Amino acid sequence: MLNNQSAYPSISKIHLGELKKLHQKKFRKAEKKVMVEGWNLIEQLISNGIKPEQIISTEPEAVLQKFPDYTGILLTAKEHELNNLAETETPQSIIAVFQIPERKIGDYKVILYLDGIQDPGNLGTIYRIAAAFNLDGIALSQDCCDVFSPKVIRASLGSVFWLPSQIADAAWLNRQTAVKIGLAANSSISLKEMDIDKGKAVVIVLGSEGNGISNGIRAELTKEVRIPISGQMESLNAAVAAGIAVYEISQRLFLLT
């Protein structure tokens, strides 16, 4: 194995400029590529069978020691070049470029429908929750934030890459024969009191913290339920509400044992 950093191809200024464009959604969409930062997150993706097209690092030897089976492009970069390419304030010594997957929702037992979730941290955490409880996918309204923004990827621990998801509107929701359960603070039925038919698929519908579920999506719901909370608090964080609902429903449907 080579042990001299200079023996590895260096990233060019032109290539740096091309990769930096991936910070913008329009270029990620056009190129169908995204950059991922950090050793742990990249390892999480590789361990789930998601291989990077290229890796840029100030420590190429460490890359091959960590990922001995990696056969893609490996480029070395100086620290200031990597810092210029990274989005995090204190970047680690590795950035990888991944192809954005196209994994639409197929047959399902339980999925989430997210209506207007615009905070990247919340969206990523909801993906992480859905993956942890074996949900079959996530459908999103057009006005949700970009699933493959770096902040969402980090908050999701990479689960956006393997959990099926797609943009879907009210017409799509209308075509679903599943039971569509919306979380609404003003519902007279609590989550604990809700009856669930174990023989039917379920769509859990969640709106944004500020606006809740929009009228168009609300019209497609089979039922609405609330998560009981203390009167001292007006509402729950969207990701927290998703976690409670997904846990309760997954337990009743035996998604995890």
C-alpha cells in the first residue's frame, strides 16, 4: 500500500469548483449527486451497502485502512481545500460524493406522509425515526425541504439513502386505500384511544409545527387523532410528535418485536 500522500491524485481547482456547486439544490438535482461529510456518517452508509463514487480526504491512507474494499475514486486534498469544500464549521478530514438514489414507495404496511416540514433537522430526525421502526417509506408534499440537503442527511444518519420516499400530492393520497391517520391537536380522539385495523395499511400524516396539516391534505384523512399533552405547552416539536405516533402505531401493528 502506498504511504505517501503525494502518491494519490490531488483534487484540482476545477473539480473543487464543480463539487462546491453541490451545496445548491438545483445542482444536486441536475447532477443527482450529493456530498456527505464525516467518518461515522460515511461508514454508516457504506455499511448499509451505499457506496460513494469518490472520496476526498487529507488522509488517503486512513481512508483505505478504514474502507479496504473501496474501489472508487480517491483524491487527496489539502486542509484548506477540504475546509473550503465542507459545509460544517469544524469539518473532519473526509468528504464523499454519493449518487442520489431514486427509491419510490412500493407496497407498504405503514408509511409517513409529511405535509410542509421545512426544518432540515426535523425532517432528518423523522427519517431516522422511520428507519428505526421499520416503516416502509415516507411521502412528502412539494413544500417540504430538500431530502438530500446535507443537514437532512446528517440528521437522518444517512437513512434518506435507503428508506424509500417520494414527492406526493393530495391526489396521490386520495388514491391510497390505506387508513390515513392525521395528527391534529384539536381532535377529540387521543392516539391511545384510536382503533387500528391490523389488516389494513396505515399512512400517518404529519403537518408542520406552524401550520399543521393543510386543508387539501386534511380532506383526504380517514381519521384525526391527538397526542395528549399538558396544557402548559401548546404543541410538540414535529419530530417528537412523529416519534410518539410511530412508536405507538408500530407497537400495535407488531412492526418490531
